[in-house]
Amino acid sequence: EQRRLGANSGLHIIIFDEIDAICKQRGSMAGSTGVHDTVVNQLLSKIDGVEQLNNILVIGMTNRPDLIDEALLRPGRLEVKMEIGLPDEKGRLQILHIHTARMRGHQLLSADVDIKELAVETKNFSGAELEGLVRAAQSTAMNRHIKASTKVEVDMEKAESLQVTRGDFLASLENDIK
């Protein structure tokens, strides 16, 4: 259908997350079967194509741009490079608000948790690491309600009043969840 509509179809966005995994520099994998080289060659031929396609946007995301085949980064291909750095304090605050929203909605976030303090304490954390911190704090809170014995038992009375506290977040930070 899209071929029939051609340039009259809407914008299409193709996103390759971790593009470095499939588009390593050709010839860089000693002893390989050449599969990676074939993938890069195929992608290059699709991007270049016989006819120009102005309604397709190709985005490649990576933490390792140095591993990507140089041919992909030439003009007319994936030529625009945009670095997205770590969030600043305001960004970390927003990310923490997003990842604690459900806890707040269900009254599971203790009143002693200061999200602003956490935003300050988590300098150089990525969004994924902030999400991991919230999950680790939840796990720490849950572990308080598990009785250690030969079998796992949950104290249901305490579990019903479960709250994720400032101490849970601080313990998770100390355990270096990064």
C-alpha cells in the first residue's frame, strides 16, 4: 500500500535503537561470517535507494557512535548527529515524578520522601538509572515485609500498610544501583 501511495503517503519514522549492535564498522569483526557486513550493506542500499524517498525519517540511537560504520554517517544517510546528555536537576525531578506517580496515586510513597532531595542526590544519573532507583526502593520496602526463614512468608498485615520511605531510597542509593 505504501509503495502504491509513494510520496503521497504520510511521514514514516524508522527507529533503530542500539544501532551499533547491527551496524558495526564493516570488516571489524575478525573471524565473523560477514553477517554484520551484509546487514550494513543492505541498510545502505535501502537508505540510498534508486529513487529518493522524502517521507521516511530514519533514526539510529546508540551510546557508542564510535562503533557505527562510517558509511552510514555520510551526508544523505544518518548525517545529523544529536547528543542527548544526562538530565539536569530539573529533568531528574521530572523523571522521578513520572516514576513515582503510581506510588503517590496509591498512597504508597511515604511523606518523608523528598523528591527534590533525590533529584539533587542523583547527579549524573540517566533516566534509566532513576527508574532503577525507584524500583530498587520499592524492592527494599517489600523486603521489610518478607520473613526470612526456610520458606518465603509475607507479613500481610504489614504489607497492606506498605510505604516506600526515604530510608528505602537512601538504602538503594548506597547500594549503588547504577
